[in-house]
Amino acid sequence: MNDKLLAKKGIDVLVENLGKVETERFITLILREPFDYTEWQSDLFSGMSGDELYEATVEYSDAT
């Protein structure tokens, strides 16, 4: 997948889930604030065992 297609798919997902206005707000926030996705994701799941992470993933998948 090239960068343009990835960006389009990402925007489509955001618009579908947030709407156009909130998607624009989200993009503005990301561009304005220093944000390290890898660090954020690491902090998000810190302290969780592999089993706990798996269970949380299954619960989220079932809920959507």
C-alpha cells in the first residue's frame, strides 16, 4: 500500500467514526501537539500481560 492510499484509508476510517468536523479537529490536534505514537501505545499497554492484552483485544473486537 502506498502512502497516498494509506492516508486516504486512514481519513476514511476517521470520518466514518468521528464525522468530518471531529476528524478535522483530530488532525489539527495531532499536527499541533508533539505526539509519539509508539511511546503512547507502549504506555497504554504497560503493565498488561500478554493474556490481558489478548482478552482486551477480544472484548474490543466483540463490541465493535
